[in-house]
Amino acid sequence: MQEDDILKLAQSLLYDRAMVSWNGEWVGAIAAITKPSVSAAGGDLNYSEIFIRDNVPVMVYLLLQKKYSAVKNFLTTCLSLQSQTPQTRGIFPTSFVEHDGVLVADYGQRAIGRVISVDATLWWMVLANAYVKHSGDRDWAAQPNVQSGIQKFLDLILQPSFREAPTLYVPDGAFMIDRPLDVWGAPLEIQALLYGALRGAAALLRFAGSHSQPHTPNDCLSYARVLRRHLLKHYWVTSKTVQVLRRRPTEQYGTGIQNEFNIQTETIPHWLQEWLGDRGGYLIGNIRTGRPDFRFFSLGNCLGAIFDVISPNQQQSLFRLVMQNQQHLVAQMPLRICHPPLEDTDWRKKTGYDRKNLPWCYHNGGHWACLTWFLCIAMQRQNHSLPEDLQYTVKSFLKNCYELMLRQLPDQQWAEYHDGPTAYWIGQQARTYQTWTIVGLLLMHHFVNAPEGESRVLDLGL
Ligand code: GLC
């Protein structure tokens, strides 16, 4: 098939097969178009539901197509499903589905392992802000239901707790990685999203008018500042900072010490040396007392760049690191979700023998085409300020990523993910006709060919 035909096919799969209408309007897209085959699926049938996270690329694509009312309807529908029950008040559902004329939401009470998706709530704030910025629809943002939804979210975040750190503490699997993978505590993706959500909420609260609000834009912004400082101090690593980390004393007590989390040198893995090289840098996966997680999580790092958690210079180091580790992160299909995978005893103990998350599979080192556009916009936002050599490499790198997707995805029936060290195999349990894979290609096509500035699509710009 020619490129044009592939793109037309992708569009018609999205509009004619994936989008769901309810009361005569689109409310979002289902996660995968085909019915999951029972043998591959292990019986979990929720891919025919509308997931908030899977709809992020869909809504971004609709914004770029100026289909504003569809995005507004999605946001308003999700808002109407924000939990009102005392224990979960304020959270948005992972997914929802129409059942007998009613929308039924899943807040984790139906999910495998009963895990709640914390990212859905955070994504809503980011998307709502993007919608208002693109459409200019301030009246929507000013509506009492929208403002009160934001306040309920802030009640969850800006409340006293048994922790001092500004990070949001979550159970294992509370985001895109929604199965056990030792990502409990303060995983990067949640923290980067929290930063974006707080800044998005601050922008939206400004449209509230003059009546007094329990949480103000300034509350959000000062929390976001503390969070950013924390992430830069404890998550950002380069080969230089690792050398400092390796020589820190342990067992220190009190304020003004160097090793706040009492981290032993032995927890710093040797693969970091080659991975970082002398010019690379990235945000590590998690910080926990004595147990940092040095794995590289692609989405958390892309969001760290897109939301400017890391500075332009740090973003440059991140992109150098990605370029330098292409054989791991891209190989035959962009983008590896997390590197390196947990293996052997780590896999057994930390995932609880999770068959879907075998080493090099699924979340545990698998490759997800749907992630590539995040890297694309992260890189393009900075393109003008990158040194010329890097500008050129980044441009051809992104084109290559797009072509890898274009050449393979239609034949592979838009597989959900790819397995193995080179990502040559279609994921062992991958769904076909996965919506965010389809839209991921459309977004890559859009951005690779787009005029400068388009990549600021999730911009928080306050
Ligand atoms: C899987 C993924 C999750 C995604 C869902 C629907 O559970 O782990 O991130 O949202 O499928 O596609």
C-alpha cells in the first residue's frame, strides 16, 4: 500500500470503527477495534471500553483536526463520571463503557488486580487545558461543574498526608503500566503528569471569575515548583551526578545531609556507565528509601521534557541519550517502554511471576508504537535550540521512526506492542487494531510533516 492509502485507512479505522457515539455524539474511542481472541486475551475483555489514557492521542489528533466539540464532549463525559463516593471522591475512571443506555465507569473495582489508574485523573487536567488553549473555549472552563471538578482533584492532592515529599505516592501499576512491575511509590510517569496536571489546573482555575475558591492557581503553582525541585534533585542523572552518588556517605541523620534516601552504592547499576555515556542524562524511574529505580521509562522522560520539568539543556542531554541508545529504545519498532527489563529473580519476585510481563515483553521491555509521538513532540519543541548536528540527527531519527511504523503496522494489523530485544516479534498477547497504535501513526505523520510550533500541542504555557 502507498503511504496515502495507509493514512486514509488509519483515519477510517479511527472515525468509522473506533469512535463511539452516545446520544448522537462521539464520547471517545474504544481501546482496540477487534474483539480480543480468547486464547490470547486470557479472558480480560475491557479493550472494548473507552480508556481515558488511550484517548489522549485520539483527543490530541482531534484537536489538531479542529474537531473541538468532540474533545469537549469527551472531557465533559469523563467529568460527569468523576467519582463522588467518599473514599475515591475526585478521581476519574480508568475506562467507561455504555451498558443498557447508561455509562458504566471502572475506577479499579473491575480491573485485574483491582488497581486504580491514577494517571487518568492527571491526564484529564492536561487535556482540558490543551482543549481550552486550542479552541479558545474559556466559557467551558469557567462552568461551575468544570471548576468544581478541578477543586475536587486538588482536594486529593493538596491535603495533609503521612508524607513530606511532594511526590504522589501510588501502588504498583497505577498508570499505563497497569500490572505489577515494581513501579510502586513515586514512579516518574505519575510525577511528571502531576506536574503537568497542577500547571494545567492552575491555568483553568484562572477562568473561574472572582468568587473565592478553596484552592487557588497559586496553590497549584507553588506545589508544582516544589515538585519540580524535588524531581530535578533526586531523579535527574548524568555520568557526573552518578559519580557523586557513588561516593556519598550513608547512615546520615538530620538536615543538610547528602544522602537523604540512604542509598547504598551497590544499588547503582553498572549498565548506567554505557547507557549515559559522557553527555547523556535522564530522569530515573523512581526514588524510594534505599531503593532507587534506575530503569529508563520512556513516557515519563518524554513528559518531563514536554512539560519542561527538565531544562532545555537537560532536554538536550536526554535526546543525546536517546540517540545513543537507539539500538535499545527503537531497534525494529519505536519505542521501548522501559529499559532494561526485570529478569530472573527480579521478574519472579517483583512481578509475582506475571506471564504478560515476561522479560522483553509487554510493559517489561516491550516496544509500543503508540509512545513514539510523545518523543517526537518532545524533540521538536526544542529543535530550534539544539546544536546543528543534533538538529539534523533528530530530524532524520524521527523520520526513520515514522517509516518503521508506516512499513510495518498495517501488515501487523496495528498491533498493540512488540516483544523481544529487537522488537521484531509482534507482542505475544498483543491486541490487533489497537486504537492508540493507529492514531500514533497518524500523529507521527502529522508532526514529522508539520510546520514549526505544532509540537507545542500539550503545551502548559501559563
Ligand atoms: C492495557 C495497558 C494499558 C491500556 C489498556 C487498554 O491494560 O497496559 O496501558 O490503557 O491496555 O489499551
